[in-house]
Amino acid sequence: MSGAQFSMSGEEYLARHHVITYLEDAVSQLLEHREENPRVNPAKFLSDYFTSVHRGNHTLFREYEYIKATPHNRTAFIRIFWKCFRQVGKSGDLLNAKEYQSLLCLLCPDFPLEVVQKTARIVLMDDAMDCLMSFTDFLFAFQLQFYYDEFLYTSSEIYTNIMSATRGSRDAVVVPTVSRAKGKTPQLSDGPDSVESAQFFEAVKMLCETFQFSHPPVDILRGILISAPRVSFYGFLMALAKHEDINSAVGEVFYFVSHTGLHPSLFN
């Protein structure tokens, strides 16, 4: 374990690694399974559960609320999606948004269309549900949208507020609260409607310092936003989706379980 982990309190450690989330789900699954099979061995069931979490195949056929519950779950689901349907990319087939949602629903029956629509907007920059996308383009955009959903939503609010301030609104608040507002995602313009990259970066950087959810590494954000004097929001999204280090940043989370103490041997 790293020194940073030793410096955390027990409550901080449990919260950071979502230990309670997994324990509660494990007990819930055990009780549900026990109703169907009263002779189930609790120790073996819990061992199998955390083995599945450790290996990253625990999100298969689970409800959407569960697969989005932790960063590890999101990463694991992205990997399962890639493993199950990478042949689509190898064959060069092009699919539209509804067809990609159908694939996702094979793995998560209640996977929402809204997430797929947001992903398609990153690739297509519009709401054209019938436009075709390659598997690679969709996967990179989906990875960004699904894993960093809360960050992208809040960043869009920041962008909108900067745009309003630029147009003369003195009351605009550049950095909103970290709690995610409910409702429709702000519609952001492209082309001539852009903001100063440096101003946008400083606001996003400030957000990252206190943000409760996952966000891209600040160095990646800086590298993207210092490359041009002005940026549109969808230009920002596309740059993130195509950034190779985003894959590494998301992939590293997959291995966090080995450092949390949630090893299946604990239940043997």
C-alpha cells in the first residue's frame, strides 16, 4: 500500500474505494440467492462475489444503477463491452446509435439510450441517431462519456457560464457546485461560439481540486487546452476522446481492487 493510504482515516479509506458499496451489494445478493437456495455457503458465496469483483466480470447482466456505482464498475463494464464486441471493430462494420444501444443492452438490460445519445454527439457533433459510427470511434467516445459522466456534465455548465459572462452577464458563476443538477444537458454551440482556453482551463482546474467524482488528469486537460487560444466545448470533448492517455487513465482504475483489501482470500 502507498503512504497516502496509510494517511487516510478508516472512513476515508472505505469511502474512497467504495468498500461499503460492495459489501452492501454482496450481502444483498447473498440474501436474494439464499431465498432460492437455502443451503448456500455464505463464505463461499462472498469469496466468489469478490473474486468476480477482483477480476472485473461482476457487472455482466447487472442493472445500470450498479454498473455506474463505482469507478471500478464503470471501467469493468467498458472492458466487457470491448471484449464482447471487438469483432465489430475488426470486421469494419458501422452501426448507428440505436444499434450500439442494443449491444449495450445485451450486457445491461436497462442501459439508458441517453448515455448512447451523448456518446454519439461526441462523435457526430449532432443528434443524428441514424448516422453510422465505427466501433473504435464509438468506444473511445463511450469510454469518455460513461466513465467521466459527472465531470463532463459539470464542465458543460462551466463552459455555458463562461460563455454567458463573455456576452456581458455580470452575474454568471463560472464554477458551479459539485453536486450534479438534474435536467437536460446544456446545449452548447460549436464553430464561432467558443471561449478562451486559458479561462476555461483555470475554471476546470479549480473544479478538479474539489470534485467528488472521477475526472481526467489535470495534465491532460492542460495539454489539450493550451494547444489553442480558444476552444469549443465539443472540440474539447473530441480532443479528450481521442487522447491516448485517457485510455491509460481509465484503465489504471481497473486494478484498484488489489489495493483495497477486498481480496477474495479474505472469505476463504
